[in-house]
Amino acid sequence: MKTQITTKNAPSAIGPYSQGIQAGKTVYISGQLPVSPETGAMCEGPIGDCTRQCLKNLEGIVREAGGTLADVVKVTVFLTDMADFGAVNEVYADFFPTPAPARSAFAVAKLPLNGRIEIEAIALIPGGE
């Protein structure tokens, strides 16, 4: 059985997908662009600010599912410029406690809405279904 996770603390999906899906104790969080859920505006500032917005969006979905960022076990980061990798890491480290989740990072040609970063994750929620 799967349950859709929806929150106003992350931007609405821009296509036919869910913000998150919970299957048992596992929550699959769709890629989060640096879009403000309050204004709908895409981050145009430094990559650190954009990373922070992506992670706040991701956190909103995890919290809606009953978890915290400490429950995240795998993260995938998509960047349009790998030169941003160091700045992304600086902000990323502030969001995840030790031990940090497993992670992959990829350079991509383009992201939706011309974003420069997108972050998706998988979390294991204690006490989940």
C-alpha cells in the first residue's frame, strides 16, 4: 500500500507526480527545486541559498510524513554546474546530522524551470506503516 504525502511546506508538483510517496516505513521524496512554497518564486540567488531552499522543501515533506531529516537515508543531488559542488556541501552539512545519509551528485544538462539544483531523497520513518 502506498500513501501520497502532500504539504504546503513544499512547492506543489509541476507535473503528474506526488511530492512524496510513503510505502510502509519508506518515504520517497520527489526532486525538490529551489522554489519557495509561499511565493512560487524560483531561487535566483547564490547556489547556497538555492540549496537551502531545496532542503527546506525536502524537510517539509519528510515532516509531513512524520519524520525528520535524521530519518533520510539516501539523497541525490542534481546540479547544472559541478563548480557549485563545494558551496552546496557547505549548506548541505548544516541540514544533516552525523551520520549523514548516503548521497550521489550528478551534473545534468538542464533542470525543470531552469533550476540550477534539484534534490531528491529517501527516508525511513520510525513508526511508519
